[in-house]
Amino acid sequence: MIATDTTVENLKFFVQGKWEDPGSRALHDITNPATARTIARVPYATAGDIDRIARLAHDAFLTWRDVPVVDRVQVLYRFKDLLEKHAEDLARTLTGENGKTIDDARAEIRRAIQMVEVSCGMPSLMMGQSLENVSRGIDCHTIRQPLGVCAGITPFNFPGMVPSWMYPFAIACGNSFILKPSEKVPMTPTRLAELLHEAGLPAGVFNLVHGDKVAVDGLLQHPLVRAVSFVGSTPVAKYIYETAAKNGKRVQALGGAKNHLVVMPDADLDKTTDAIISSAFGAAGERCLAGSILVPVGEVAQPLLSLLLEKTRKIAVGDGLDTTTQMGPLVTKAHLQRVEGYVEKGVAEGATPLCDGREAKAGDGYFLGPTIFDNVTADMTIAREEIFGPVLSVMRVKDLDAAVQLVNSSPFGNTTSIFTSDGKSARDYAARVEAGMIGVNIGVAAPMAFFPFSGWKQSFFGDLHAHGRDAIAFYTEQKVIMTRWF
């Protein structure tokens, strides 16, 4: 069901293949960010709920792990077909609770589908290795086996895509899964659970639970939860990593970022400015791969900023369901106030506002227009902290060496991009910068489902990254078998 501004849906947990009524639990409002109106209410789980659901998920795992992998993926093939059929419905639900434009939402659902497509290849991806005669008469081979109950804790900015970095891979590997999505955007994950159930996934293999820190801590501490995947801010990612690891769990915790967009004097300015706008202001800047620091090199600064401002001022801000809108609202009123606070700090600390998004008003929703600061220095708050909104800081440098030094001085290491027509500059930059994902003339260097999402430094805590072949290694244990026959 798609909730509208006149329909308020009470959401439920999905446990053991059934939808559980909230009962006497308090319900928390979910608002449409474009209108500030309540569109749904969501219950929060208690520690007792988490214990019960983890035990049921473990029971389901004991059966699911013995289902042949070629049969497990048949469910995902059917799920993928249902995602295709309901893609527009999912995108509109996503826009209604998150605020991003409908085109952004459609692209996000497409990315989610790609994750399922890759997971359908698990019969090949889970294959081990073998070698005959490692010693006389002795053969050796490896196999991969599922872990058990796995949990995913996901953010508000990609309620369709980020959970799909996790549960399709985990399920295809033979695990059961508990998803705890952001309490700000529970409607899209609810719809995904409905479609998984319709695809014929056995009861208890996938479970959906809503909640706050109580639910999170329950998952991090439960002895039956073997692995935890998380995406969110760096402080929380570090907490997730430390707490889960202390409780003996495998962890991948993706944190925040401060991504640099370096522009060389030989860059194609027209295409480069389009890429910068998409990177900095797409999804209202609420992306861990958003370009938040623009680094013009040498004399390119003035012509680049002139063209960038000209284009930025034409961006239409409004309801994401309006097809003329190019940038939607921020997700909640509290998040809007937080980002506005960063804009105020930028002004107070001496940065030059070339474009002030606080002047953009588009109704009763949580709107902030594109904001660009020039003359930003390394000691300023807007240069150091993740803002997670449509705020771009300009830090000018004299040459490529200075650009590399600036990028490497950041405690974050998610992604960075260079815009240039010179192959040597691009190759040198990609080799030297300390970040896990590099773009060359690409504003958002987001890897496809079959490559890992490879953050570095304070942007990632763990050893195995999300999706790609790392996901198969993360959601399985490797067993080495030595054989000799007499």
C-alpha cells in the first residue's frame, strides 16, 4: 500500500512469515518531507522482541541452510521479477517518505534490483577451490557455508537500495536475516518484505523489525546474531563495530564521508559543472558519496564557479513527486535544522556564501536550497564535518600535489573524483589519494553490485565491504577439507 497525505498507515513487524500487529506499543509518526504531514506510524521493538525474533530466525536458518543453493536463488529470481513489476510503486513510496525526486527514487530501485540480480548468481559465487595432490595421495578443497542469523541496520537516505546491499546476498548464501531499517523511512522496506513473502521465501528467513537504539543494541548483543551490516554516520558506525565485535560478531560498518571533487584547469567545464551539481545536490546532498568539497586547481576556479553558480541558481526545489522538481526536501524537520546550523556556522566562521539555500522556500516541507561557500579553510566546521545536506564548500589549491595533500588530510576516505582531460593527472591522482572509490570525470563514483563499496579510514570499520565478492566472503565461513583415501 502507498500511503498518501490523507491515509495514515500503521506499520507492523514481519516475523516468521507473518505481519504482527503493534498491540499496545507506542506508535511514532512518519512524515512526508515535502508536506510535513503524517503518512504512517511505526512501532519500536523492545529487547524482548529482538530476542524472540532472533530465536525464530535461527530456527528458520537451521532448515534454510540445507536448501540447495540452486533452489535458494529461485526465490530471488521470482523476487527480482516482482521488483520489476512494482518498481514504480516502490519509487513513489520511497519519494513519499524520503523526499528525493521520483527520478532519483527510480534509479535507487534499479540499483536494488541489480543487487538481487547479482545474488542470483550465488551457485557460482559460492564455489570453493580445489587442488589435487597437495601432498602424495592427498587432495584439498574449500567450501563456503552460511553463518546463521545475520542483521542489517540501514539509514534513511537509501531505504530501497542499502538494505539490498545486505539481505539478498545473505539469504542466497543460506543465512536468515533480520532487517532493522531507519525509523524515519520504514515504508519502503515494508513493501520489500511484502514482495519477498509473495516470492515464496520460507517463513522466518527474512524478518523486518522497526525501532531505535534499543532494537539496535538488542541485535548487537544477541548471541544468535552472527553478523551485523550497518550503514550510517561515522560515530554510530564506530559504536556498531566496537559493540558487535566485542560480542564476537562479524561486522561491516559503513560510516560518513567528506568527499572531494578536484577540478583541473584542462577539465571540460560544461560537463564538469553538471557532474558537480549532480554529486553535491542530488538527493538533497543526503548521500555518503555526495561531493561536499569542491577543489579547483589553479586558474580554473573563477570560470568554474561562474558557470556552476549560473546553473545552480536554476535548480528547481520542490516536492519530489513533481516531475519538474530537480531537488527535493531534507528527510525531517530535525535534519533540516541540523543542516541549517552548518550553514550558519559557515557564515559565522568567515566562509563566503555564493549561494544561500536558506532563501529557498517551497511550501510547508523541510526545504533547503543548494548552498555554495567559497574561501573555505581547513579549520572551518563545514570543511571538517559531514553535513549530509546540499552544502558545497570550495577550497582552492595551486596544483595537483596540493589537491592530493588536501584529500589525504581528511579523516574520511569514502570517495573522491578528479575532472581532467589529462590521463597522466588522472592516473597519478587515483594512485596517490587515500580513498576507497575513485572517480575520473564522474561525480558519484558508486560501484555496481558486482564490485565492493570500498570505503577507507573513518568511512569504514571492518574487513569485508558491502556487495560484490566481499559480500559472499562476509556472509559465509570458509572450510578447508584435506582428503586421503587408503
